[in-house]
Amino acid sequence: MVANKRFTNRFPGSLSSIKTGIILLILVAVASIAGTLVLQRPLTDPADIARVYSPQALRWLDAIGLTDVFHAWWFVALLALLCINIVLASLERFPTAWRYYSRPYLRPAPHFLAGLPMQQEIEIPSAAPGLQAAERALKAMGLKPHHVGSGEGSLYAERHRIARMAPYVVHLSLLLILAGGIVDALWGYRGFVAMTQNQTINEIELRDGSKRVLPFALRCDGAGQENHPDGTPRRWWSQLAVLEGGREVLRKEIEVNDPLVHSGLRFFQASYGSTGEAGAIKLRATSKKDASVTHDLTLAVGEAAELDAQTTVHLVQFIPDFVVVGNRVETRSDQPNNPAIQLLVESKDGSAVKVWVFPKFPGFSHADQSPFTFGFQDMESGYYTGLQVAYEPGQWGVWAGSILMGIGLVMAFYMVHIRFWVVPVTDARGRTILWVGASAGKNREEFEQRFRRLVEAVRKEVESSAASRAQLAAAAPVNA
């Protein structure tokens, strides 16, 4: 019972400590590094993941969530604990900072005068001229001194009081960023879709293999690849259109770092490649009876065209990388390294003849009973464009937190809360002394030089004022 009570009393304090916050930050950083080094689903093609990791290692990585770190339950738990730590630590320390900000210490008490590290005493003939001299010196430094108290009173000047709030601006920015990450992990999702030209889709495949229906339809109007002179890819692009109710509402050409954004969904250009199929094949058919009779054809796989009243040709199949294995015709790859085109020529009398066309070997022919010969002219290869799809509802928090973080860091590193007090006092010998004190939130060594310049400027102003009064006093009888 006593141990439980002791734990209950210590736990909130431990959770709000700076040491706990540093440990949590390190754990989040280590997890983020792991999410960068380990291939992540669904950003990486499953075949690439299977090629890099053995089946046993992949099962282990999947089981502990290292293949999808930023959606793993333990990563969300780390972010939540870090948020709680920041909130508790801020609430514990904020009242003191707010007291400094809302109720500035305008007129210091005697014990404050004695304990302030930066202080100096300047002998003055009387309080009023001394305060006037100090006010001029403070204004010359770009400060705006305020008179405190009634009668002779004292002076108070400060700059960048808002810097006291810098840590809490940074804390708030961290909370926004972490909250955005938690929202994305819980309610966001990522998926992938591969599209061919003129294809319209309304669902995507998520990382776990499930399907998610989109609130709109997406159509691919075109895609392509631009290469460097050495043949390496320079740019992938896709021309996409968004359809709602059958009506086009948005059109955009996307690139790798320029996504299409609609209804909170972002479509990124991720890949581009050949489907291993022919989009459209251009052929020339020449009559064997009369070579002057020719027909230019453009066919896709499965399409047919009439050559004359008695003959029809069908494009049966396209094999991108032709090879014969035993008695079977197969393809070695999806790339058109050795393409082959199979045609079926049908006559009205019911006869049918298979014809092979080899674009890379136009002189090759074999005996067939077709009334036409066929020559390859051109081909448009089929292609696909790969799109990464992301729904990240917490990104507004991440962006807002990032902007606020920049503001907080500027406040923290480039703003220093500085304070000056100028108080006329009477010392033990009955002299009127101008007490000048100062305080800086940080960079105190550098600020001490500025304080010494202020004291020297006040001393010169006091001496100049005293000399002027002496001259006026000396000239008064003559003028009389």
C-alpha cells in the first residue's frame, strides 16, 4: 500500500520532468531513424521488400511494426506520452513566466537593489536632473523609459518582454506537430494505384491489401517519361483529371514533387513503366495477288479490320520478348526486346490462317496460306503510371506547428528580455545617488558591456547637465 502510494505521488512528477522529456525525444528520434532505414509499406513495392529481407526477417519486422513505423501503435503511444510530458512540464513552469510577463517588476525593493549582479551608483546633485539625464541616455539606446511612482519616482525600461514566452511557443508548436502525427497515424492512410492511359478508377489499394473507395473518380489522360542524354530518367509526369458525378472538376499534370490535391487526398507521381503490352500497332497489308493493293491498319490486341470483302484480320496477341520454350511461346520480360505479333486472317469461306510478324526481323517469313503479307510500321507501347495516394488529415497541425516553431526559435535565439531600473536614493552619508541596475534573460556577459555603456552615458549626461547649470548660475548676476 505504501509503495503504491509512493508510486502514485512520484509518477506525475516523473512524467513532467525534463529528463523524461529528453528520453522520450530520443526514443521518437530512434524510431524515426528506423522508419527511414527500414523499407516502409506501402511506399516500397512488395517485390523490392521481399528481395531485400528474408521471409523470417520480414515476418519479424512486420510483427513489431518496423515496416510501417509511423502508423505503429507503439509509435503513437510514444508521441502521446511526449505530448503529455510537454503539457505537464509547461503547466508546472508557466505561472512563473506569466508573472514576469504580465506583472513586470517596475520599482525594485531594497533587497532587490542589493542583490542585482549588474548595478552601479552615480552621484548626482539632485533627483530630478539625474532622472532626466538617465532618461535621455536610455532613449539614445533606443529604449522607451517609463516613469514609475509619483513625485520624483524612478525609471523603468525594457525590451523584448515577449521573449519570456518563447519556450511555451516552442512547446505549443511541438504539441501541434505531435498531434498532427497522431491524427495521421490513427485516421490517415496511404495507398497505391497503377493506371494506364484513359483508365478511370475510384478505389485504391492500401498497404494491407484492402481496397478503399474514393469520394470521386480519377482519370489518367496521359503519362510519360523524359530522359537525360545518357538515357537515365529525368522526369516522370501524369496528366490526371478528377471526376465528380461524371463531370470533370479538376485537371492537373503532376510530377514527383508536385502532387494533385483534392478532398484532402494527395496523389504523388511514384513510378512509370511499360505494361508489356502494345497500345496500338500499325501494320501494312499487301495483297499477294496484286502488290499495288495495300491497306494501312492500326490495331490493338483483340481488334479486327476488314482487308476486302472476303478477308478479315484479327490482332490476336502481342509478345514483348518472344522466346520458344519447348512447344510453348513465352516472353522473357515485359520490355519489347524481341517483340512478336500474332495475327489471325479469316476468310468468308470459314478458313483461318495464323500469321506471325517480327518487327525486329522484317525479312523473316514463313509459308502461310494468307492472301496478304503483313509488314510492321510502328507501335505505341502500353505503359502504366504509378501513383502514391496519401490521406493525412493531421498535416495542417504539422504545418502550423512548423511555422510556430520558426517563430518560437526566432524569439528564443534572437530576442533577449532586458530590463533597466534607475532609482534615486540617499546613501548613508546623506548624498543623493542615482542607482542604475539591469537584468538580462541570457547572454549576460555581452549585456554587461551594454550596461557599462549605459552607465557611462548617464554619467556624462549628469556631468553635462551639472556643467550647464553651473554656467547658467555664473551668468545670472551679470545678466541681472
